[in-house]
Amino acid sequence: MLSREDNELLTRTGRGTPMGDLMRRYWIPALFSNQLPEPDGAPVRVKLMGEKLVAFRDTEGRVGLLDERCPHRTASLFFGRNEECGLRCVYHGWKFDVEGNCVDLPSEPWDKDFKRKIKITAYPCLERGGMVWTYMGPPDLKPEFPEIEWTLVPDSHRYVTRHLQDCNWLQALEGGFDVSHLSFLHQGTADGPDGRPIAIPTRYEVVPTDYGMVSITGRDLPDGNSALAANVMLMPFHKLISTSPIGAHVWVPVDDNETMNYSVEYWPDRPLNAEELAESQDYSFIHPELLPGSDRAVLNKDNDYLVDRSLQKSGHSYTGIFGLGVQDCGIQESMGPVADRTIEHLGVSDTSIIQIRRMLLRILKDVADGGTPPGLDAKSYRVRSGRFTLAKGKPLSEGVHDFVRIKEPAFAK
Ligand code: FES
Ligand SMILES: [Fe+2]
């Protein structure tokens, strides 16, 4: 459990909150590149950590991400005209470029200096892995773009979707590192290779790293070796999943009650084949079916995820809810928009969750004391999740570091 104060500290992400300011030190996904398919196309609304923004691709193909409110009288730039290298407010014609400069102010023709005094908040953007990423922190502290493997492989090697979750980002991230739920929540949907429910691990450990941590689960084998899964947490809200193809999530706070869950599958060294893509697209795994034109899943909390109680009783599905991603989303939303962590009872199987909270609280304290957050070194992200055998007698942390580190990244060749 957590104190009320620590729960607030970890879950609040608005500008000026400790966690919000920490997240703003990293590059974070804002939207898909193909949501801005062409220069001078329609602007798109984006909300990140409670900030309402608007994204657009200018005449030169550059992506801008501006405060949605026009600094004149706060009209929405979503309705703006995207033309001649800038977004023009349709209320009185003020126009802004991707850097936030006011480049035209036609309503005040007698004051040539006025426009030089006007700036709109604009966040720098980069396109990587089919997505637009932004940096919302202090300009002089902007880090290099992290070398997250799935963002650097060719498009053919990667499949990415996103869906909204009606709950706080930390609930979603903790759900991702909650290992024992695999043996229950997803029973009937994601079972072991023998078709039986995934056995509850007997080892739960966490290895701290310079980019976050690695959550280790598994069991010791009769021969003295250990069969382990390494799931990686990258600061501030990424997971690399120990599946094949390799999976990943990014849980980006839309605001404190809503999270954009990006879900990824990729191969480092080859395209996803037709069969793998078909599996990704059948909605049974981490990519739920969406309502057309939206980021909301068809199975959502308004329809109780169309829970099928007879299927649940039949023994074929522990939840009676279709799809692993919807099961996760549904159960995490059921805890309320921001879970009350003061009333929990955590056990050994919650080791990763306990350690993630401790790590984040320690980082917040370090940063408040003037320290630098971990994971700002782009190359420290050259890591990969997966399953491995730890040889008898080899220290866990050594074995984990050896396994997760990408020795020769294909993308760096
Ligand atoms: S409110 Fe945008 S130009 Fe007046
Ligand atoms: Fe899950």
C-alpha cells in the first residue's frame, strides 16, 4: 500500500507536479505520423498530461505541436487554417509557425511590433517508428532521442496500435508488470504452451538499471539453472514484453484519469510475416478493435466489455471478456480512475509493482534534490525483453544485464 501523499505524488502528471515535470524530461509519443498524412492537411487534437494541444504538418512537412488555445482570445486552433508554413486561427487570422512564432497578425495592421511580442507554446517534435514524439520539458535539458529498438527498425518489422484507457497511467503500467495476473485474468486467452493456465512463478525479482529496471520472474529448474522471463521497464512509462514477436507498451497520460496505451509487436531483424500480422489484427491479443474513427475500444466500460457470463462459466475464459488487451484495460479501469492505493494488501507476487513505486519515489526525491533523472542517455535504451536460462551459479543481475543488453543493434549498422 501507499500513503495518500505518495499515491498523489506518483499519479498526478499536470505541469508543475513532480511526476508531471519528471515525465516532461523525456521524449514521449504524441500521435501517429499517419494522422498527419500530408503537408497543409487537417490539424489534429492531442492531449498530453492534461495539456490540450494541436498538431499539424506544415507546407514543408515539418510537424508542429502547439497549445490548442490561440493567445489572442483563446479560440481553438483545431479549427485553424493550415497554410503557407503556419497554422492560422480562423477567429481573427493570427498565424503561428511550428516553433510557436507569430508570423502574421492581420487584425492589428497599425502595430508592426505587436506580432514580435506574441508567442504560443510549441513543443519540438521528432518522427520515429511511425510516430510523432514530443519533448515538453525545459528546452536546455532536451535529451537525445532514446534508442528504443522498435522505433528504429524498418516499418515492415513493426505493428503498432493505440487505445484509450479510462484510468490513470500508473494503473496501466503496474498492470503491465503484474505478473501473477497472467495465471488468472488471461486464463483461456493466453495459456501456457501445454494449453494449461500459465503456472504461477516461484521467483520474483527486480534488477535496477540505469534506464529503469528489469522485472524477472520464473522458476528454478531441477538441474540448478533457472528459466526466467525478463520484462523491461524503461523510464518513464515504457514496457518491453517478453513475447515473440517482442512486445512493447507505452502508457502515455492523456490526463490523470485517462491513458493512451500504445501497443507494439516487432522483430529486430525481419518483417512480421502474414500469419503474425493476422494474429495481431484478430483483436484477441494486445490490440483491441476500435470504434471507427476513434481511439476507444469497441468493448469498453460503457458496455461492460460485453462480458459473456456463460462463456465465463463454461471454463473457456476466466473473465468472459474477449481479448487480452480488453481484459487488462477492463480490470484496470474497474479499480477506478485513480486506484486508492491506501487500502491495498500487496504480497510477494507484487514485487515488481512495489519496486517500481519505490524507484519512482526515489527518482522524484533525487530530482527534487537537484539530481538528474535516469534514462536520459539515449544509448542506455539498447535493451530487449525475452526469456532466457540463467546458468547455475551465475549471479542474477549479471545474467540479466548480459541477456537484455543488445550487443550489436541492427539499427546501428
Ligand atoms: S482568437 Fe485567435 S486570432 Fe483572435
Ligand atoms: Fe495482462
